[in-house]
Amino acid sequence: MALAPDATLALSPRADDPDSWMRAEASPHRQVRPTLEAAIAFKPDVVVRYWGGEPRLLAALERRGVRVLTIDDATTLEGVRANVIKVAEGLGERRRGDALVVSMDERLDEARPASGQARSSAFYLTPGGFTAGKGTLVDAILTAAGFANLATSPGYAPVSLERMALSPPKRFILGFFDLFRSDWRGPGRHPVVQRAAKGRVAARLPASALTCPAWFAADAAVMASEGR
């Protein structure tokens, strides 16, 4: 929708879900289930996918001459830029892709701390009780926002309730807590964690800014920086 808004689009049935960044823009477009029958009926020239999808479906589409563009699971902001350009080129919309990258970098400039400003430390937490360390896009977002990430383990790791109770971080960055039905009984919503985080939440990042390695990772960085 961002790169080829003039195209005839068919979107995932989840395109207007609460964790979709462009859910408002999705409403005028048709939604198509990811099945071979639905895809053949729509007759796409290009399929853009991130994760999931039946491999046989993708192979069948390619046999019918459909180009399949796969968004990579980027863990850095440079990887996000590469994703934007990759899809833009695949859609014949390089100029729009370049403009989107410029817009993303402008947002990152907004998030960046002033020269000489000391970095604050923060701990990322999801309702499911997970945090994100080195090698994750969340870590890249926190770094861009001027935070030192307190997560010590690389990748995504479960959080210890006991540690939260005995030695809570000074600042929390919460992610996905806007999805009220998500992990309703997860460790991240436990009363122990709620008490530990009380008065210490620097930012609450919506699921829509975190679900995909796309340009709006820069918007997540701006949201996080506002709590710095």
C-alpha cells in the first residue's frame, strides 16, 4: 500500500487487524485468503510476503509466472532499508522506495539524542514475559532512541519474575501491551511485574510498530525516545 498505492491490491485477511500499521488504509481494499484458489482467482502479477504461507502455494504461483517477493527478517535498521528497496524495486517503484527510506531516516533523526547527551538505560518487555537483546530489531530501535538496552541475553529471552521483584529496572519500554487480549495471563501482565513497572514506564510501543521489519521501526524509535 505504501509503495504501490495505485496498483490493484489484494491484502491479507489480517491487514486491518489492530497490529497492522496501515490498517486504516487497508479498509478500501479487498482481502484474499492465502490459498491457491483465491490467488488464482485474483491473478496477481506480484506477491509480497513476510512469513508463513504454504510453500507449495508459493511454488505453484511461481510456476504460473507470478513473482514472489519475500521480505527478509531484518534485525537492523540497515536491514529494514534493504527490505524497503528490495520490495520497491520488485514492484517497479524504486523512486517511492527511496522516498520512504528518506522519510524513515528523518524520523530516526528525530529520535536520536542530542550530541553529548548521556544514554538512559531501559528494559524491553512484552505481555508474554519476553525481552529482546542484541541481534533483534527491538534492540536496534532502542539504540536509535538513545537507550542502552538492559537485556543481557542475545535474541528474545524469557524474563524472571523473581528478578523483576528483587531488582526491577529503572525504566521499562513496553511492547504489544495495547493488544489487550494478547497473552492475557502472560508473565508480563503478572502483578509482580506490574508493581515493578509502576512509575517506571518510559514508553509503550504499539504492536503495529513492532510486528514487521518495515520503515515504521523509525516511528517506534521516536515513540521510545519521547520517554528518554
